[in-house]
Amino acid sequence: AQKITQTQPGMFVQEKEAVTLDCTYDTSDPSYGLFWYKQPSSGEMIFLIYQGSYDQQNATEGRYSLNFQKARKSANLVISASQLGDSAMYFCAMREGKNNFNKFYFGSGTKLNVKP
Amino acid sequence: DGGITQSPKYLFRKEGQNVTLSCEQNLNHDAMYWYRQDPGQGLRLIYYSQIVNDFQKGDIAEGYSVSREKKESFPLTVTSAQKNPTAFYLCASSIPRGIAGRWNEQFFGPGTRLTVL
């Protein structure tokens, strides 16, 4: 089974609107971390936001927030007030706490296009 | 400034040649990783190393080799056995936990684009 699933290969959003990028994960480990990265066309991987499995509140970082629904095993990224510079690939990733805690699992990514 | 450097940025290889991609970090991280990314695709793990002199195969290790003789360095060799090596290669590093038990993210280098001629 896939550890991280991103079901939206591509998304379009109008500038200044909010957009949600979906991510579901699969783990039986009670301790894990969830991460979102942005990859512009230049190829660099930019860390955006982190959510720990024991965190009581949803993570927020500026215009980025993480809609963490633990029972549903989903960790959707919400980008508010989209900007043209948000056009990029977005990857969801997970790190488990027990077995092989140094290994990261990545989703297949979502390509976001922000329209002016 | 602490970070990860990869060199070269662009690399061209003739078929049948081995090439080595460099990855250096000064973050004092124990774990280092190599990923391959094909156009429009996600990241696939080639090898990772949790400590010096130790490394594990990832999902697509065939045709690649690594070494971890120093904490700061994790070079990747693309051998002639790798039949389709043209791709974007990303190196990363991490430490397990930070403040208050937070699981830490990976830090990535800028990448190397390898093209086979």
C-alpha cells in the first residue's frame, strides 16, 4: 500500500483565491511527522510546513495551513490568497517514529497553476 | 551559511561511462539521502545513509552506488549498469528529532541534472 497518496496530479486556482491540496497517508505508527514541500520549476525543494501526529492544533505558516484530520489520515495543505509565485509542484511527505525513522515517504505530487 | 551543496549543476555523460555526483553538507546531520526525479514525477529514493560507513538501498538502487566515509559527504556514482540515468538527482540530509520531540524535515540540495548523450 502507498504510504502517501496525492490524488490531484494538477490543480488550477485563480490568483488571490484559496486552494486545498489533498494528501492522505497510511501508517500504524502512533508517532509520525507530516511535511509539505514546494518545488518550483528551478527544481529546489522548499520546506513549507510540518504537522506532528501528537499536535493538537493544525499547523500554520503564513499563508500555508495544514488541515490535519487524524482519524481520516489526511493532511491537506491549504494555501490562502494564492499568488502567481505559488505555481509549482507540491509534495506531501511522512516520517514514521518507530521502524526506520530516518526514511521519508513522498507522494507523487500535485502541480499547482495559479491563473492571473 | 549551513546547507547542502551538490555539484555539478549539469552533467553530461556518454553511454557506458560511470559518473559521480557530489553531495556535501555542513549541517552536522547524521542521515543523508539520494533521490531521483524524472520529469513531472515524484521523488524516488535511491540510497540513504543513517551514519558514517553505513547505507541502505532505497527503491531504485540498481545501477547506482554510494559511499559514506565522512559525515559531511555522500557521493553517488551512476554506473553504466543504470540503463536510463537521464534525470534530476536530489541530495538531502536530516536529523531525527528537534525541539520538543518534533520530527525534523529533510534539507535538500539544489540538485544535479544528468543527461546521457
